[in-house]
Amino acid sequence: MSDSLVKIEQKDHFYILTINRPHALNALNQEVFNEFEEFFTKYSGDYSIKGVVITGEGQKSFVAGADIKEFSSLDAQGGSLLSKRGQDILFMIERFHAPVVAAVNGFALGGGCELAMACHIRVAGTHAKFGQPEVNLGLVPGYGGSQRLIQLIGKGKATEMLLTADMIHADEALRLGLVTHVVESGMEVDKALEILGKIATKGPLAIHQCIQLINAYFDKTTDGFVKEYTDFGLTIGSEDSKEGATAFVEKRKPIFQAK
Ligand code: DAK
């Protein structure tokens, strides 16, 4: 995939996806979305994959938003359709069976902040900046930003960010809980892989169920507590859970098979 706009690199059981449009600060165009859709469709449910990192090419930007040049001529219907398609692809990331970590190496604006927020975990470099500047363009967020920003940092600060379009620095993003780690610039992917490495030692079915339970909290049609006791039954009936308990008793590391 040498001409692709998303570079895909495999490292052990992990994939690193690098959005490769540095001349446009890695702005998300439809081709980038197509390539994300292809990847997350192809590997959905493949438990040999233990995690994915998403980052941007270069030192300056993770993703500086949706590609402004691409959406300027859209009418209301075209805009809604494109927004829905973007949301659907970000849901694929949020619902992926294995953890997806955003390694935010610079600007994460508009669609870039939305992409990062659809990932399960966010790690930022010290120079990263986050913002939802859509109102500068007379727009609202189109890829779930108005909802996920409130979920992550609460209504008060999310309202201020959405209405003022102000950017926040990595240290404030950490304070607000928008990211969970700030690392030296250039170390974002390494930190993401370190986190994934730790998660990769756990039961893969349980990790998948945890991701589903976290998502259930925000799903207004699901009772997360009911889902929890149902999923608890599923995991305790799994071979992995028996292996986990046996390994504990035998004082060795478990060998999980995703069964
Ligand atoms: N789209 C396209 N090109 C972009 C871009 C973007 N979002 N951001 C930057 N670029 C391009 C610039 O045009 C410039 O290209 P050339 O002029 O060199 O050809 C190149 O990247 C370098 O940018 P700058 O020269 O501006 O670099 P600076 O360091 O001076 O400034 C900046 C960096 C990040 C502060 C600045 O580039 C900037 O303000 N960028 C725009 C940020 C922004 O407003 N992003 C969009 C947020 S709104 C929708 C769904 C979702 C959305 C919209 C519609 N539908 C379904 C219809 C979401 C919208 C958003 O994401």
C-alpha cells in the first residue's frame, strides 16, 4: 500500500496506522476514511491483533481536521450523509475488539480531535494541541465531537471549547482527562505501544467485553449493569478464564487463546 494515505505497519501483534498527508497537516479526506474503513473491516474480530496505534506523519500535526477544501461545496443533504459516514467509521474504531490508542503528535483539531476521541486511549506529545474549531467555519462538529467531548471532559469545559473554538495544550488536556499521558515529543507511539503491550498480556475476550461495557455506559438503549452481569457470565464460562485461574494457582503467566 505504498501510495496509500494511511501507512500501515505491523509490529509484533500491533498495527501502527500513520495518516500520511503532512502537506495538509494530515487533514482527513474521504480517501483516508476509505482506508480506515478497509482496515477496521478487515481485522474486526481478529484476536491475533492485540492493538492498534493511530498517529500522524511528521512532527507538527496528528490531524488538523477534516479536509476543509473537500467539504466546502457540500449541500445540506451531502453534508449529513458525509457526517454520518464519518461517524460510522469512527464507531468502527470505538467498537473495535482490541484497544486503539491515538498517539497525538501535534494538532488534533476538529475531525482530528474527534478521531482521537473515538480511540480508546489517548497519549499526547508535549507540543500537542486540541480543539474543536468548527464554529470558526460556521459549522458544528460532524464526526461525534459534540458528544464525545462532553463524555470525556464534562459539559462545562466542553461547552467552552465548542463555543470559543479555543485550543488547549497537552498539559491541560491531561488535567481535563482528554488524554491519559503526556510524553516527550516523538515518544507518543512508543508510549502507546507500551500501554498496548501491557493490555496484550490480558485475556483478549475480557478486553473486548470491557470495551463493549465502557461503550454501553454511553449507549442510551443499553442497561450497562445488565450487560455487565451477562458478560461476566460469558467470560467466566470461557476457556481463557479457566486458564487465568489455573495459571494463578500454578504461579505462572497465563496463555490465553481467545476462547
Ligand atoms: N484541511 C485542509 N488543509 C489544511 C487543513 C485542513 N483542515 N489544515 C491545514 N491545512 C493545510 C493548509 O491549507 C496549508 O496548505 P498550503 O496552503 O501550504 O497548501 C498546510 O496545511 C499548512 O497549514 P498552515 O500553513 O495553515 O500551517 P500553520 O502552522 O500556519 O497553522 C493550523 C496550523 C493548524 C493552526 C492551521 O493550519 C489551521 O488553522 N488549520 C485549520 C484547522 C481547522 O479549522 N480544521 C478544521 C476543523 S473543522 C463534515 C464533517 C466534519 C467536519 C466538517 C464537515 N461533513 C461531513 C461535511 C469537521 C470539520 C473540521 O474538522
